[in-house]
Amino acid sequence: MEKVLFGERLKNAREASGMSQKTMANRIGVKPATVEKWETGKMDPRANRLQMLASLLNVPLLWLIAGSQKVPDPAAGVTREQMLLQKISDLDSIIDLLKSDLDELRVLAAAGD
């Protein structure tokens, strides 16, 4: 199975929500050209925009970032509480990944001394 890149996931989620690039850009405070660059893989959003994008598009943050979860089917009747619990779980996973990255950077920095 072919790996779907971040930009493709972002574009698919945006289109599924019925939003234009301009509308999405306005809602998160960036230029439409920035959204286009994200979707085409020419640029990645900053960390502070990722949660905004996931919330706006109503998709799990970890799915948007890494494609590691299925995007929820709106017809499945996912409750707000379930979505919030999923977002908490996603954030916990991201924190674990960041801690791991930080540990690796500390090891590399110590080795460079």
C-alpha cells in the first residue's frame, strides 16, 4: 500500500470538509498560498498550526501528522466526548515521540562534547 504524505492527507481532509484553501487559510490565520505549499509538500506547518488544522478539519492529530490512525467516518456518529478523548490520546502519543526525540538529541549533544 502506498504511503500517503502529510500534504495529501491535509488536502483530502480539507476537501472532505468542503472547505476551500482560502477558507481554511482564513480560519487558521495564514495565507492561501501557505495552505497550497502545505498540500503540495513544499512546506510543513509549524507545530502550533497542526492542532488548529486537526480541530478545524475534525480529524485526529496523529492521523494528520503521521497517518497512523484511520480518519473517523462522520456517519459513524462519533460523539464530542469520543473525539476529545481521541485528541488527548493523540497528544499523549506526540508527547512521547517528542520526549524520545529529545532524549536522542541529548545523547548526540553529549557525544559531540
